[in-house]
Amino acid sequence: MSVFGDSMNSPQLYTRACSVLVGGVDSPVRAFRAVGGEPLFIARGEGAEILTEDGRRLIDCVASWGAVLLGHGVRALVETVSARAGSGLGFGAPHVLEIALAEQMIAAVPSLERVRFTCSGTEATMTAARLARAATGRDVVVKFAGCYHGHADAFLVAAGSGALTLGQPSSPGIPGKVAELTRVLPYNDASALEAFFAREGERVAAVIVEPVVGNMGVILPEADFLAALTTVPRRHGALLILDEVMTGFRVARGGAQELLDVRADLVTYGKVIGGGLPVGALAGPASLMECLAPNGPVYQAGTLAGNPLAMAAGECVLARADAALYERLAAGTRLLAEGLREALARSRVPGTVQAVPGMWTLFLGSGEPVRSDADLQRVDRGLYARFFHLMLRAGVYLPPSPFEAAFLTDAHTPEVIGRIVDAATRALAALG
């Protein structure tokens, strides 16, 4: 039943929302602008499925943009959060659950010695940049085109013209002088990274990167690029920040660092470590992290940081995220990717599937691999929009954008994955 009563459906709710919320949503990608139509309003989730306010039951491949690892409505998680809520929603003071979750994270990831919890991934990446600048005494931060690190001013920049890759504001309200402290390089281009550091390496505080990109679809780093990331910045005295807000505790117990066998100087987290509740974290070695207040001069604070509900949820999720879970997630992702590739091969629709455990993207429009944001020009946005709505009619909810990763949870059993593949096979046949 709809929380507003049986008579309310998603179009009616969207009209109502537009009268009080900007664009009717609280995050732009939810507005369906990339695929057309009106957004669905979700009433609840059960396992691998979500139910809309107008009674539609859909297989969920968005999973709260990766935050949901176990599945929706997991009894142990619901009971944990409910019990914690009965003891108080927040105190703005230390509590034992912060310690427990930080201990779990440190035990799982060898590069971590200290953790600072925040309320979002944006706060975590913003703090990481500030800490890197303080630790190195330098101002410039390097990011890569197509990687998203939240909506802080320093990261909402686009690549400038020419070889200088000077950052330019990509949103009104960001001063040009702020954007100029961010340099934007092409992802998966080791030679561009080498050349830039040869010119300006002495000014660079840090390189920040999504180790596996999820915010322009799933794109993996190539071997030479990964090697350059882990050697070039350090050779010039800069830090490597891995933005694992999406991949942390999702692609492996140790995140992308484990999956790719790399080690970062600083790591940012979010999504999974809150069990679906708002959370972020910055973590790394004590030598860097102890520069944060109150032990050091780098200021960062948050009244709701380490909120007990989020900490309890995160501890519950990570306690269940064992080797067997990640084996199931990897196997399920392989099954899905193979099924989608077979469906593409049988259709006349050009496309490619790119995936890591728990994350996947079906790029439509070209059969060539997608390596960087430049390759996204080959992606057919209109074709994806048609595919999205065909899948929706078949009972599968995909990201409402051709450039966002889709996700699996532990509740996406082989049977559920088979239903996704069957729906995709019919949709691709219709498109062909």
C-alpha cells in the first residue's frame, strides 16, 4: 500500500513532489532526464526487488547506487538498526559502535590505520584533498575526466583546453580560481600522467581517482595506467587518494585495493559501510590521519559523523560480508555478464558489457571496449533510453542513465539473474 494511500501513483507523486522539491527529486540523476519519462517512487524493498508506490514489483539493479550489499529488508540488519534506534538516534558524542566499525575496516584493509567517519562520500573526498594539501604543502589536485568525487567545488571541474589540462568550473557558483587548482587528465592514459608530472609535479599535492570507475559506467584501469598511478605521484612527492566510495567493501572485502593489488596513501569510503544509511569515511596511515584535528591542525568536523544508526548498520553488514559472500557476488556477476554478452551476440544491437564483482554496465552503440570518457561518445544514449524502458516494462529497474554503474546484491540469486538476462534478451531482440 502506498504511504499516501491507494489512490496515489508515481506520476501523481511526481507532480506533488515538483511543487515542493527542486525538480521533484533530491539528486539529479533520479529525475529520469537521461532516459525520459517520470521517476518511480519506491515504497519498500524486499531482497533483490523493490516495490513502487503504485504497486509495481521490480528487480533492483540500482541497489541505492551500490550502498545495498546484502539485499533489501535483511532481517538481521533491520533488527540491528531498530534496536539501536530504541537506545537513541544520536548524541554528538563518542560511542562504542564507531570503534567497532573502524576496527572492522582496519582489519580488512592493510593500508588503513586510522579512520575518520563523515556523513557522506563528498565530505570524505573534500577532507582527503584538504589533508593532502596540508601534508604536502602543495595546492594542486589531479583528477581524471569522467571520475566523480562528489559535488565539492574542487571536484566539479571539467578538462580545459590544450596540454595544460587547466581545470574549469563545470557548474555555476564555483570560482575560477578554485577550479584552477584542479587539473583534469584522461583516465587510462599513463603517458598523459607522466607528461603532466614532468611539467608540474612539484606543485601537486595528490592524485585522486576512482580505481574502478562507476560514475561513467564500469571502466577498469589498464595495467600501465594502474602502474603509473602507484609510482608517478609518489616519485614526485604527491599522494595517491583512491576514491572507494563506490567500490569499498563492494568489489571485494578489501575493496579495489584488494581486487587490483594496489595500495593507496588515503582512501575514501561511503555506500556499503553505512549499510544503506548516510555515511562516509576517510582512512589511511596514522602518519597522515593524525594530522586531522584534534590531534593535528587540519580541521574537519561533523555533528552527525559516526551516527550510531549508520555505525550499527555498517557493522552488521561488514560482519556478514565474508569470503563466501564475495565469491557469490563474483559468480553472480560472471553469470550476468556472460548472459548479457550472449544476448548481444544473438541480437543485431552493438554493445559491450564491462563488469567487476557486484558492478556492471551494458554500453550500447558500439562493441568496442570503453576505456575513458572519450569513448563514451560511441555510446548511443537514445538506444539506452529505449532499452531502459523495455527492461522496466519487463520488471527490471536499471540506472536511469547510460553512464552509471548497475549493481548486484547478495540477494540476486542465479534465478533472479536469469530473469534479468531473459528480460535483456527480449529487449535487445526488440531493439534489433
